[in-house]
Amino acid sequence: MEDWWGGNSCFYHAMIGGGIDMDERQRFKWFLGIDVSKETFDASCINTKGERLFNLSASMDRKGFEELMKRFSTLSIPKESVLVGMESTACYHINLYSFLVSLGYTVMVINPLLISNFVKLQLRKTKTDKKDAYVIAQFLLLNRDSLSQTILSSDISDLRDLSRQRESLVDQMSSIKSEIKRLLTMTFPELEHISGIFTKSMLRLLCQYPSAASIKQAKRSKIAKVLIPGSYGKQTDVSVDRIVKAAQVSVGTSSATKEIILRQKVSLLIQLEEHLQELTDMLIELCQGKIQGDMDILTSMKGIGEKTAVNFLIEIGGDIKQFESHKKLIAMAGLDPALYQSGKIDRKGRISKRGNRHLRRVIWLMTTKVIQFNERFKQYYLKRRKDGLPYKKAVLATAHKLIRVMFAMLRNKTLFDARMN
């Protein structure tokens, strides 16, 4: 049996949407639900009548995977007639998914929220892995007409991993910067008013002299030697004199404990910045040729930069054609309004937040930037504010407009035109 970790496999993510085409629906006769954990998986297979063909508990290794294949072979079930579904489990499902795809099975990775909502509709509520696998199989059977597939190539999957790791680093760096600021308010509170504390030269200075007390004890020449080289002219002798003078009159606390913590925080931030630059360079390089054309389209809009364009394209799967309309894209991001219905009450509430939180985040960032730098979106935002919408709702309304425009640009392969709706 061939190895399943190589090749050009694709990831299929299931959503409720436009649906699998008629030919696809008619050829599926068996539905296999798989519940995955770190060490084991449970599988339950049913037919079109909802009758169980088999249940299986096996280990998450080659032996367990091949045991699943033996069950199919003993029942003489053709793989072309099987629709397989498993919940997205961060990383645990990927090896089994790739194994089944490499053998030619149609596999859908389903948003756990869809399964959770489906379970709530069941009258009898039990909690076992076998029950979960059976529920997934039932979900496939009952929703096969409305399930749609979002295809994510292995290349885009790798780019998404890079993009999300980069996002994680940015979050870590933001947290560390807050800690550095907090510590500096105790060791050298005047420094933040003299210069930006997160430039490379200032971070080098803080690594060696993390307090006003340590700067007072150091020679001016040593401080200049650390601060000025590599600052590209941003730090001068005047800057050194200002820092030394501020240190002399500082009200900062002298604390060896706080100094060592601050020094370590700064050192870690410098290291993370290097990792961030490495990831950014790799992302840009890998995107060349793959989604460069779409990147050029998006960046033609003032306010959208290369990094946010890359993240947006990666999170949507690299191809706008997978979405029937801009509404599907809005739903994927979880920016669609949640509906509340009770008796005669039928109203829209807050956004559903049921989609891709990474996509939702990058769209929010893109929107705030186009409001700031793009006159057309700025005026639209101001109009919605004038209409009485609070800040977040006005930004959300602008985000919907931005998605409509980007969707049209990418579908029609056209650059930004301020007259587009």
C-alpha cells in the first residue's frame, strides 16, 4: 500500500452551501463517519437507508488505517460510492485524511460546529466516540444535497500553516511588547517619551542597559557604541545625550529582578522579530507565481498591503472561484448576521462568528486600513456613522462592502475601480 504523506493531495472542507452536484450525490451509496482523537479513531458506516454496515475502533497508525480498508474489502464496497466525513481536529485528522484521499476516496473535513448543531436536533443525547462517528455518518447522509466542498490544495495548506504561524508570532510579540512597556514604566519611565522603544537600536540598548540605573553607571561611549551602529542614522550623539540626561534624573526603580526580566523579554522579542521576518520572506517567496496575480489585483486598492492580501488569499483557499457569491465568502468568515426567530419575532443579531476566525481577523484589518487610506471606503464608513451606526457596526458594514468589491475584482480579474459597487 502506498505512503500517504506525499503527493499532491487536496483538503476538502465541508460547508452548508450550494451543494455537491447531482452526479456526485447519485453515486454515493455509503456514508462513513469518522471520529478522530490523538491515538485512536472510531468509524461508523451506513447506507442510504441509514442502516449500519459496521462500527470500528482502531489505532491512529498504519495498522489501524489498513484495518479500516479490510472492512471495506470484506463488504465489497467500491470507493467511488463512499462519502467519508470527519470533523476538523486541528492536526489529528490530517494523516488519516491524506491516507484515504491517496486511495481515491472522497473525504470531507467538516466544521465541528455543524456537527454540534446537528446533535442538538437529536432527541436522544449520548456521548460516546461510536455515537459521534455514527452521528457524522448520519449528517453526511441527511445533508449530502446541501454540502459543498471547499478544495484546499496541499500548497495552499502549507501556506496557511505559515500564515497562521506568522499570526501567532505577531500575537506573541504584541503581548511581549506590552510587558516591556509595563516594566519600563518602573525601571526607566522617561525613555518612552524620548524615542520609540521597539526600534532595533533601542532593543539592543535595553538588552544591555534595561534601566535608568544601569545607564547612569555606564560610560557614555559604551552607550553610543550600542545605540548608534545599525540604526541607519536614526540614532545620533544627540539621542545618546538625551537618554543619558534622562537617566540621570529618572524616577525609575532600581531592581535587579525587574532588570533581568526586562532583558529576557527584550531578547525574546528580538528573536521573534527574526523568526517573523523569516516567515514573511518565505510566504512572499512561495506566493510568487501561485497567487501573485490575485495579490496584484488586491493591492491595486489603496489601503491593502502585500501581507494582508497574501493572508486573505491563503485563508479563502487560494481561489475565489470556490465561492458562488460574495455572500458565501461573508458566511465563511463568520461576518454574516445571526438570525433570532421566536414566534412573530424575526430579527438579525450580532455577527455569527461561525466561520474562519483567521479570515475574519484579516478582513477586519483590511477594512480598517481602507477606511484610513482609501477615500471611497472612508466616505462610506463616515456615511454609516452619520446614519447612526456605532463604530464596530460601521466598520462591519464597510467590511461587507469591501468583500463585495474584492469578490468582483478577483472573479473578473480586474484592478480596483472606485466606481465599483
